[in-house]
Amino acid sequence: MTTSPRLLVRENEPFAVAGEHGGKPWRVEFILDKTSDARSVRLAGKITEGGQTLAAPVLVGKLGEQLGVKVGDDLRVAMVVRQD
């Protein structure tokens, strides 16, 4: 099942999305920072499944562009950061 939640987050405050897949709980946590380029952002995160850390990605990209990470064959996380 693919979901596309929308979150309103604040800079330097952690946010998370969690669920279950194949009977295992998963969680994606990130912290959003601006970079020295006002049009870019940095997302530092942790992806866990069943309490085990699978990855600790750091994503950097421009506002409005898709940022993503793939972990193994089953887990893909993608997001678009917009400034309101």
C-alpha cells in the first residue's frame, strides 16, 4: 500500500511517519534544516523497521523537488519540501 501523507513541519524540529508493512512496524524520522542556499534544504533522518535501524540518510535538495531514498528492495521514502 502506498500512502502520501502531508505534514506541516518546522525547521530543526523532528517529525516522523510510522506504519506497518508485512507484519513489521516501521518508522521514518527526519529533521529539516535550511542550507546556506536559501532555496535548498537538508533532511537528516533515521529509518527503522521492527526497532532496528535500517538507514540514516541525509538528503539535500532544492525546495519543490523530490528527495528520496531506497532501502533494500521493499522500502522507498520520497518527499517534496515546500515553503509556505
